[in-house]
Amino acid sequence: MSFTVNALTRSLNVFHLSGSACNNCDIEILDVLTPRYDAERFGIVLVGSIRHADVLLLSGAFNRKSAVRLKRVYEEAPKPIVVVAVGSCACTGNIFAGSYNIFEPVCNYIPIDAFLPGCPPKPEAMISAIVKLIGKLKGK
Amino acid sequence: MVRYLVHIGEVLIFPGLLFTAVIGLVTSWIDRKVTARVQMRVGPPFLQPFYDIVKYMIKETCVPAGASKFVFLAAPLFGLAAVTVASTILWRPMVWPEKSFIGDLIVVLYLLTIPAVSVVIGSFASANPIASIGGSREMKLILSYELPFILACLVPVIKTGSIEFGRILAEPMAAASPAGIIALIVAIVCMQAKLTLVPFDMPEAETELTGGAYVEYSGPPLGIFKLTRAMMLFTMPVFLITVLWGGIPLHEGAVPAVLGAVKYVGLIVITVLIRNTAPRVRIDQAMKFFWGPVTLFGVIAVIVAFIEGL
Amino acid sequence: MPKKTIVPIGPYHPLQEEPEFFKLHVEGEKVVDLDIEIGYNHRGIEKLSESKSFEQSVFLVERVCGICSTSHPIACVQAIEDAGDVEVPERALYIRSIIGEFERIHSHMLWLGLAGHFLGFNTVWMWVWRYRENVLDVMEHITGNRNHYAMMKPGGVRRDIFSDDIPGIKKILDGLKKALALFRDAVIDDPVIHARTKGVGVLTRQQIIDYGAVGPTARASGVTIDVRKDHPHAAYGFVDWKVITAENGDVFDKTVVRILEMFESIAIIEQCLDKLKTVPGPVDSNPKEIKPGDGIGHYEAPRGEVFHYIRSDGTNRPVRHKVRAPSFMNVATDRVAVLGQSIADATIILAAVDPCYCCTERMMAIDTDKGKPALHSPDLLRLSQEKTARLQRELGTEGPKLDFGVFS
Amino acid sequence: MIAAREEILPALRAKLGNTIQEVFEKSPKRIYLQVKAEHIPQTSRILFKELEARFQIATGIDTPGAFEILYHWAFDLCNCVVTIKTKLDREKPEIESIATFCPAAEWIEREMWELLGITFKNHPDMRHLLLKDDWPEGRYPLRRDYNKDMT
Amino acid sequence: MNELIAQSNMLLTDLSAQPMVLLIAVPLFAGIVCRFLPSKGGAVAAVIAFLTGIYAFLIAWPLFNAKAAAFSHHNWLALRLDGINGFILLATTVFSLLILIYSFGFMKGKDRQNHYYAYILWTLGASCGALLASEFILLLVFWGILGVTLYLLTGISGPEAAGAAKKAAIVIGGSDSILILGIALLWVIRHTTRMQGAPVEFGGPLSYIAFFCLATAAFAKAGAMPFHSWVPDCGEKAPASVAAFLPASLDKLLGIYFLYRTTTLFTMNSGVTTALAVIGAGTIIFAVMMALVQHDLKRLLSYHAVSQVGYMVLGISTGTPLGIAGSLFHMLNHAMYKSCLFLCAGAIEHRTGTSDLDKLGGLAKAMPVTLFSCIIASMAISGIPPLNGFASKWMIYQGIIESGRSGGVLWVVWLTAAMVGSALTLASFVKLLHASFFRQPSPEVAAAKPREVGPGMWLPMGFLALLCVAFGLRYLSPLSRFIFPAVNAPVSFTGKWFVGPATVMIAGALFGGLLLYLLGTVKKPRVCRTYIGGEYLDEVYISGSEKSTARDVEVTGVDFYQTIRDMTPFKQIYTMAQWKLFDLYEVGTHVSFFISKIFQFFHTGVLRQYISWYVIGMIILLWLMK
């Protein structure tokens, strides 16, 4: 198991799934890849297909329509996969919790490994979270 | 029997699978690192491509529902086998000139097409509409670069009247002549497409097709495809150097070998720079580009080669 | 006769960062129809907003969209001011324009980078976003946050811009101008970009008018509409600038319009910063109540006109708050723009209107956790900056100093 | 084409005649007109085709007395927004679609249909825009009597 | 009278003692028997045909081993076996046997089976006759029979094939008359109708015309351009087994055999070889470009049957032993993989009831043997090493390069055309594989619930596919056994292709890849839904509340190459092809209809007008004779 985790943590392919977000977390996630933060230093790259993913980044609250798709995408992902909820909305549903189109926090749909609150979380916070997550996985 | 065991050893260890894979992965690290530097980034650590491959091996394999399972899983293997054998055929004479040749220019030319074909077949076998688009683009790309690439490879054939690597390597290198230089330029452009790097990466076009031909691949099959690509990244420049630029003669001592290595790194850097200074073109534009100007230059190279031979 | 089939793009697709589902009906390689399915992003909050106060609803609309997170508040406060006949101090108008234009620059740079990314030109993406970081740093310095600025309020703005900061901001603007000139020349001269974008996804003048498209999408087709010019508000009437238009309506022209607009934005900011030195006064008129009535506010967001309608019944809550984002009008034009194009072009055409689905599907809600007292507090600002600095120290990344290294 | 703010009202009066029930000038930049629901297509056509106003958006409101629809039209050359108000019967909210000649209104009519339950007659493509396709019928979130637990 | 009977008895015993004669006569006779069986007796006909096929093979095998034989009676009845036709004879009987086995399953339940088997047997007999004939007149007789059986076999599937049958008959019949002209001219030059003898030097127009008359017959039979147009029609309309039998295998064998035979009768010069090379290279490229855009499985295959002839003609045109050997080897290989492909097409059609690529799909899981036979044959026809198609193409390339050593620059053009032709071939087979096996099936195909065909049908396919592999892996042994004896010159390779070590290497590399797989998780793959960004393929709303099927949401494999079709120079060419401007038959039809219209104008059928024409003619005649 430790070998698996070790290999996994050194090469993280991130699939970014934006639910019903305000786009800000999404843009900040992309920002992490750009020169100032450069997540590729840690072997983190963004991929286009869920089949290539090791990390599923969720951003935004999930409404009735996208929550169903989220579950599908999670089922289609090759395991093991790490799910990270980025931003307050993905963590708790936040301000949208009372809406008619959003009725549950996202952790009720799929298991989530890490929560990263903030509106939006700063890129530094995201990198810090990833580093902590890797530490946690290794400690498993 | 021993002879065959030696062959298997060659193909699995040196200069086949293991050697090509290691150098290919290092090359793909160079590619990513140079790309990162061009983009003002730091880039991945040295062992990153190796970690990636190992990671793919431990991931789960997903087979899409409507797919033909066997073809889906077998396609990557054939690509890998083809590039391994091509690399072995290329390297054997450069390492042990006394050993006989296994195949010639045409054989390797065909073998180097198979990885792309295996991508096409694999993408079709995955029964995904997006993969189908990617696969059809890959096939059209093969069609478009094949014509100028063949023309470029014919220049040394015209000069030596032979398709054997031994004869081609023995002749003064083709790149020293105008025809050879034009042919080399044409071949470099074609190589870019053969490696499906920007501006010719439309088969996988991540932002258009979410990974295109590879969209359904996960785990080990995807890892094999990535490994094959890394090996192609190593084998293609070596093929060009062998055919048009005098080869990398390891057996001739340190100086020619280092010179060959410099040529190789030079080709890689050119490729990476092209890749980072152009946007992706459309498939029909790529076809027009290859069948138009590039083929024209290929024809010019052939004509010049004939004139030189007079 | 080729058969008509559907090529799915989305909903979770790297083309756009948000979920949306395009169904390209294609014959062979040609797109013959487009069906846009949205709603993945609809948080349906118009209902909720009716239970919130006007002050709160400004925070609320800020989170309609993360990229135009100041355009919605400006339009919203203008609607409230229109409904309640609220006066706004002059200095606040300048600050509104400055924030709005900075946002336009960062949004256009974002689009330019992503357009490069969509075309497989990642170098452009990385470079443009590197310079975009500087804009975000300025915003963090002025407002305390990189994206959601929380600057607007009915009757003015929440924070002043200090005159000590102005030279630093101007220096960054100078550097930005050089960088933008580089991108302008690179993009406008690149033959491959020409090949990919010229004559692609053309929208005619008439189509723009029929679909009511707005912003750079409309201006690239020769329709000279710009809310800042046509319906002057904030400080746009007091400064000198021009509306950028182009004639062909293709993706290339949309790109050019956006790049040139950034220069105009820089010009507006520079003039406003100069004016700030001479215009004194408070930045907030602190209105006590909002009179009953209808109010309309609109503002030229980076993507086009943002429209807010507010009906007040004299209480401190809106009876109805209607939000219309520019993408709501622009995305509908995709359908005519992609007809007859190839699949490969369709993706860049869909991206060319700079779509923003979170806007289109208008979320509205009140952020009860982040009430105004907290954001008013300079302590929080300091805390935030300290935390960022600490994290940066830990990770060894650059710090957000105003004179950081890219241009020096 | 209207070029000056002063020409707008006279032109509207001349074209629309006595279909205008009420005129309210809130400010130089904002004009509100009240017309009957059956005159909306004709009024919209005149504004859109003849006076060349830009369709900004329509707002549907569930007021206690009736459903109200506000069509916002921008006159970009003269810094003015003209809003046409109309009232619909609460029991049977129904109105002629204007999307037939004004494509810009297509989406907003779909939205008002699904969120408020206003029927637009002759709409070219009436289906769900924002909510999921199997959203239960007869549940309109923007109505005052909507209860979240209903879904 | 008694003397006459005695003579004929002697003749009969003489003939029946001759295996060559039996090879021709037995199938012809068995065919007659089949033809006059009652129409219910399909199974009996099949058995008779099968037994005859085995018998023919049993005769042909020792004949082939005998290497040489001759038989002559009354001067014109001259049969001769030599190195060239021996292996073709063997191949003919083998393919006939395979087709007969396949036909058991394929023709089951169809009507007119007795006719079908009769025609197949006649074709077999006449083919053997044409191959063995050493006298042009005799060849002409068998050639004529073959034309008739082609017409009958093409038309057997019913009225919709009548047009194709007519077209084939007219093109082949026309070429036969040209053949007669050529034989006559050759007689003028050589004063003999023997097919052996000293080669004729080219000199004067007569010899050129004679050569091209003979070549035309070969081209028309093999289906080279511009006489190719009957092949696609025939391939599309005729039953797949017929297509596999005639245009795909037997007609290629006969046509290329006859072309080669013809070239041995003349001393080739560079003008002639260039003309042949132009035809060869043109055929390769044009036909494969046409194949690229076809929508019918069998039609697509037929265009390849045309395209591959180009390689054979090109190989013969090199004039080098290596090129000719490659050409003959390619002919043999082509017969293998193309029959295999047609048999696959037949199996598909048998199970789904259609050969329309637009409708097919999803057969990869249902028909695994067909899939693998089809993939192997496709790779072979595309020349992927180490399959047989590669070996023969590679020899042809070398032949071209070798012919270039004697000077000239055009060989580069031929070589490029041949190599690019391979890439194009691959492209169209990729399309075929995708459209028929991998994509989603159409409702009607799905409703047919396709499953694998019976062993009677998949055995021949699988056997041919295995032959493709075997001939590729051990290409030297068939070459030395069959081909080199036919080429009366020592063959030496200029390139290197040690297929033994290479195969070991490929196997080793595959093993290495498999090892990686086994290290990984691939042993227990998980079946997931197709990923299209979170939606399900069959849950996409097409319009309103109507949900799609998986087939709606996909790329039609058939239109892959629409891009090429829409490109500037190709668009016009394809449009012209659509107008059938390159179809000699159609153009000819239009010209003759136009001429006959002129005559119709005069032929009104009114007596008075005829009389007036007559009177006017008489006056003019009298005036001329004055």
C-alpha cells in the first residue's frame, strides 16, 4: 500500500470538476498551474478526462442537475482517487444551502478526502493543502 | 536457440525496451523541463516521467461499456512492440556494426507508423464519440505527413541507391548536401506531426477533445501509451539522424558518439521550441500544409538529390 | 449525404472551467446545429434574494461571478441608487471606475490566456497569466482580496485608495502596457493564429442586433455599443477614452478588440488616478433608506452589459431583483456562429464570446457568514495579508509586493 | 432610429397611440410605460424593428395582484432605458411570445416559463433552460407560493 | 464410320489420361450436372461441387509438383504447364475449394443454389483452362466462358444486380474483342498463335498495338484502370462469396498471369514499361482515393481490389526479377487477404442483412473471429510488417529502386505513389473497421442480433487470415517454392528483412508489454460507462424531452475523410468521379447513346422518309459515279 501511495503522491493528475460555482475557485485552481505557483514542480498536471485523473477537485456548490453528474463522474473515475473540495461552497454548500435547486452538501454524494475552505482559497492555500494532503496520504 | 535468446535480450534490455524507455522518459523530462522554462516556470523534477509511468501501473483499469475489451487492451501493446523493434533495428548497427541487419529503411518506416495506428485502433475500440474524433484526426494526420516524410527519406535512397541502413550510414551523410538539408527540414516538420506535438496535437487536443484518442484509457494501458510516446520521442530523432545525418555511431569511439548525442539533443530542442511557439492548427489546415508546401519541399529535395547525382 | 449526429462537448470539459453542455449536431465534420444545455450552474437564488437587505445583496451579487465580481455590484448599487435616488460622492465614482477597469484588464487577460490554452498555445497562457498576477496583486493591495473585492455599496464604495499607493500602481500599469504591447504584436502577427481565427465564427451586424449581443462580441462585429459611453455612469463621463470596434465579427476581431480595450482601460485608470489627487471628499454617502420604486442599473462588464433591475417597496429588502449577465445574451449567439464551421473551430468559437455560465445562470444569495462588519475591519485585511505572506514564506513563492520583479 | 432623448416619447406616442395606458418618467434616463398584454407583440415589434431599440431583458414578477412582465429596451444613442410593463391574469398567465421576431427574447421567455410558469404562445423552442429536465411540472420556484420542500 | 468412332475413342482415352484435361473437363461437366439438378437440390449441388473442388485440388497438387507438362492434340488443343502457371493453378483450386466450403453456410436457404454451384464450377474449369492453354485460340475460348460465368454469377443475386452484371459483361466482352484483335495482330507479326516462343521486338505501330490489345484484356480482367469500373459494381451487387471468388482472387490471378505472360512475349522497352508504370501508379492512387469515401463495405473492398492491381502492374513494369517476383507474390497475397476480407464482408452481410457502412456497427463483440480475420487481412493489405502484404510490397519497392539504378528519375514517383498508397489503404481500412465493428450499431442491425457465423464460414476466413500471417512470417519459403520458379532469372534482394529475428523481437516486445500489464492492474479491469463529460450517451436530450440513443451521439465513421473530400483539388476530382467521368463504361454508354440518338433522328420509321432518303442517296451516288 505504501508503494501505491508513494507513487500516487509523486504524480498527481488533477481533474477539475466545477459544479455550480461562481468560477472564482476554478480560475484560482488554474492559477496554481501558472508561472508564479507552478504546481508542475510537485508533479501536478491538469488533465481533460476523468480516466486520467488521480485527484478530483470539486469547486462550487452542486445543484440538482450537476450533483447527479458528479456522482457519475466519480463512478467513472479509476480508483484510487483523491477527492478534494475546494472553496467554501464545495465544502458546505455555503451560501447556497438554502436554495431550491441545491439541497445537500456535496459530501453527501461522494466521499471527500480533504476540505479546503475559502472564498476563494488563495493559490498559496491550495498548494499548502496539497502538501498537507500528500503528507496525510503518506501517513496512512 | 541461443541466437533467439540473444534477440530477446536485445529487444527487452538493450537496445530495446528498457534502454529506449529509459532514454525516452529522460527525453520527455527534457521536453517538459524546456517547456516549463520557456513558459517561465520551474518544471517537474527529473524523475517525474518515471513516477508517472509507475503511477499509471498501479491505477485501476477502466474499460468503457460498449468497448471491444480485447482490442481496447491489446492496441497499446502493439504500439509499444512496434516502437521497441524499430528502435532495436535502428540501434543494433550503431552499436555492433559486425552484427547483421534485421531490417532496412522501409521496414523501420512501416514500423514507426504502427504506434500511431495502434492509437487509432485503440481509440475506435473504446466506443467513445470523442475518442472517435481523435482517432480519425490521428489517421488523417498519418495520411498527411506520410507523403512528405517518404519523400524526405527517399533522398538518401537516391544518393546511395540502397535502402539498407549499412549502406546509408556508410555514405557521407546526406545532410552535408543541399538536398539532405532540405530533406532534414521536411523530416523535422513531419516528425513534429508524427510525435503529435503542438501544432499537430489535434488527435488528443486536451482542450478540444478532453484527451481525444486517449479519452477512455486509464491505468496501465494509458501508461503504455505514454511510454510509447516517450519512446517515439527518442526513436524518431534517432531515425532522422540515422537516415539523413550520419547516425550516432557508438562503436566508433567517443567523439562521433558525443557528436551524435549533440545532434539528438539539438533535434529535441528544436521540436520542443516549435511546440511552444505555435498554437494547434486544424486538421484540414494540417493536411493542406503537409500536402502543399511540405510536399513541395520534399519534391524539391528529391529533385536536388537527382541533380547532385548527375 | 452525410448523416447527422451529435458530438457532445461538456458538461465537464476542459474547454470551459464551468459545466455546460453543447450538443454539436454535425454532418461529417461540419456543424449544422448547436443545442446549448445549461442549468448545471443554476443555483436559482432570485428567490432567496428577496429576503435579504440591500446592503447584503451587494455582497450577494458579487458572487454571481468570480471573474466579473465587481461589475455585478456596480450595476446592483446603481440600480438601488436609481430606485432610491441616492447621491454618490464624486471620489467614489472614480474609485468605482478604477476597480471596474482593473477587473476588465484581469478578465481580458484571463480570456486571452485561456484562448491560447484552447488553441494549444500554452506558452501564451502561461505568459499572460504571469502578468495577470500583477493586476491581482494590485487588487489585493487595494481591496484585501484577489478576486471578490467587496468594494461597492449603495451610495459609494467601502474603501478609499490611498495616495501613497498611486505611484506603485502606475508603475505596474507601465509594465503592463509593455507586456500587452508584446502580446498585441505577437497575436496580431502570428500566421498560425490568423489561420485558426480569421474568418472563423463570424457574427454579422444583423445577427448581433437580433440576438441583442453585447460587449466585445458585439463590438467586434461593428456594433458600437458600450454602456460606459452610451449611458455614462461612474467616472466614465469625466475621462477621455474611446470605444474599440472591429468590423469582421470573427474570433480574431474579438481577440483584437479585447487586447486593444485593455489599453483603453489602462488609460482610464491612469486618468482616474490623476483625478483622485484633486478630488477630495468622502467615498460614501451612507444612505439611510431606499425609497420605494423601480430601479435599473447597468454596467459594462468585461463581457458586455450587466443589467440589474430592483424593485423596492420602501423596506430594506428588494421585492424583486433581476440580474441579467452579458453571457445570457452572448451565449445564445453561439448557435448562429458555429453553423457551417468544423468541429475543431467550434470549440474556439464557443469560447470566443468569453462565456460565463455562472453569470448566465445567475446565482444570487446572501453570504451570511461574511457580513459587512468583518469586511469593514482593517484587521481582517491585515490578517489576510499576513496569512498569505506566511504561506508564501513556507512555500517559497513570490510575495505580493507592489514593486515585484517582473517588470523591473 | 431615434437620436435624441426628447424624441423618444413623442415617437412612442405617435406609433403606439392609445394602447399606452400609462406613462411614467422616473428620471431623464428611465421611462416606464404600461400597456395591455395583448398589445405587447405589436409594441415590441415597433420598438425593436422600427425604433431600433436594443432588447435588454424581460423581468417577470409575481406580485400579489397579478403576474407582471417588464420588457426593458435600451436606446443606446440617447442614454435612455424604456421599460414596457404589462400585467397578466394570475389564474391563467399567458402571453404571446416575442421571440418569433426578436431572437434575443428566446432564452428569457424559456426562463420565465420554467421559473414563473408564464405560458408564451407560439414560442419557437419551449423547453427547460436552467432546471433539470425532469423538474416536476407545476412547481415554479419564483412564485410566492413556492415551497422548497415541494421538490 | 467405325474408324471415326475408334479415333474419337482414342482421343477420349488420350484426354482422360491427362490430368490437365481432367482438371478442366471434370469441373465443367460437374457444373453441367449441377445446372440440371432440380432447383430443390441445392444441397446435392453443394456436395457435388465440394467433391469436385477436392478432386481439382488433388489433381492440381501433383501437377504443381510435376513442374512441367505438355499436352497437344490437333494442334489447337494445346495445354502446357510450366513454372509460371503451375502455382497459379494450385492457388486457383485452393481458393475455389475455400469458397465452396464457405458457400455451404453462406448460400444456405438461398434459391438457385444449383445455378450458383454450376457457375462456380464452370468458372473453376474455365480458369484452369485459361491458365493451362498454350494456344491463344484455346485461351480465347476459356476467356469467353469466364466472361459468361462472371455475368451469370454477378447477376445471380437478383434483378438489382442485373446492371452490374451487364456492365461486367460488356466491359469484359469488349476487352475480349480487343484481345481477338491483339491475337490477330500478333499472328500477323509472329505467324503463330502459340503462347510460347521467342519474344517479339517492338518495332512499328503494329507490335505496340498488339501488346496493348493483349494488355487491355489483362487489365480488364484484373480490373486495372481505366477498365476497372465493373469491379466496384460487381463487388457491391454480387454475393460476397462471388466477389471473393472472382474480382478478388481468380480474376486477379488470371489477369496478372496473362499480363506477365504477355510481357514475356515481347522484349520490353522503356516506353512500354513507363506506360505500364503510369497505369499501375495511377490505379493505386486513384482507386484508393475512391475507396476512402465509399459508404458500402463491399464497394470499398472492390476499390481496393482495383488499387492492389496497381502494385502488381507496377511490379511487372519494373522489369527486374525482384519486381516481377514481388508482383506475382503480391498477386498471391492479394488473393488471400482480399478473399478473406470479402468473406468477412459476406459473414457480416449474412448476419446483419446489410453491407451499408452507415448502418453497420457494434460487431466487435458479436463476431470475434470475423473481427480478427478482418483486422489481420486489413493490416496485411495495408502492408504492416510482418504480414504477407508487407513482404510483397517491400519486394515491389525494391524492384522499383533497382529499376532506378539503370537511370531515369521517374522511379521516385512510382515508389512514392506505391508507399503513399499503402498509407491511404490503411486509412480506408481503419474507417472500415471502425464503421463495421467498433461504432454503435444502427437499430436495424441491433435488431438483427448478430452473432458469429458457423464454422463452415469462419474456417475459410480464419484459414486465409492465418495464411496471411504464415506467408508473412515465412515469406521466403513460398517465394522459393512458388514464385522464383516462375521468374526465369535469379532474384536477389537489395534490402534486408530478416523476418525470423524480427518476429522473435516483436514477440519479445509484446511479452515485455504484457509483463508491464501483468505488473499493473489490468488483470481485473472494471467496466464503466462511456465518459462524455458526465453525461450518459443514451441520456442526452436531442430536442425537448426526446432522448437520444447511443448511436446519435457519435461520429459517423463513414464520414471520416469528408475533410479530404472537401479539399480543393480533390473536391473537383470527386465530383467528376461522381459524374462517372472516369468510368469508361458509362462514358462509352453516353457516347454511343448520343450517336444512336443521331441515327434515331433519321430512323423515324416512316416509309416515305426512308424512300426519300434512298432516292437522295441514289442521286448522290449516281452523281459521284458519273
